[in-house]
Amino acid sequence: MLRKNEKEALASLFLLSIGAVFCLDRFYESGISEGLLGLLGVIIAFASIIGIIVWAILVFAKMFRLLRKFTQEDDTPQITGS
């Protein structure tokens, strides 16, 4: 069974992968105001080549940050074999 933070990360990864240009992950995580600010940032970033590169780096950084939530240590006790 997935933990709560893993479920949230999975939902964010899904929205990031299908709707990164429209900032769907920001609308889901933070609400309308931050989603609209993210959308404005994407429009400004796509005005130049450097902006597109910076945007792509930020998307990949967020993707890896969300993926790390699946590999973090679990705080539940583990049963070790003998």
C-alpha cells in the first residue's frame, strides 16, 4: 500500500508529465493563484531559448524531487529476517 506522501507524489508526477506546460501540477498542489503565476512564468520563459532551457531544468528537478519521495526511508518498523 502506498503512503500518503507517495500518493501525493504520484498525482503530482502524473500532472507534471501530462500538463507541465499548463502548470497543472501547480494548480493541483497550490491553488489557482500559484497556478496562474506558473502559467505566466511559462509564457515568459517560452519567449526565449534560455527561458526554455531554464524551464526544462526546473521541470526535471521537480520530477526527481518527487521521485525521491518513493526512495526515502520509511519510518515504520521493519521486520528483519534471521
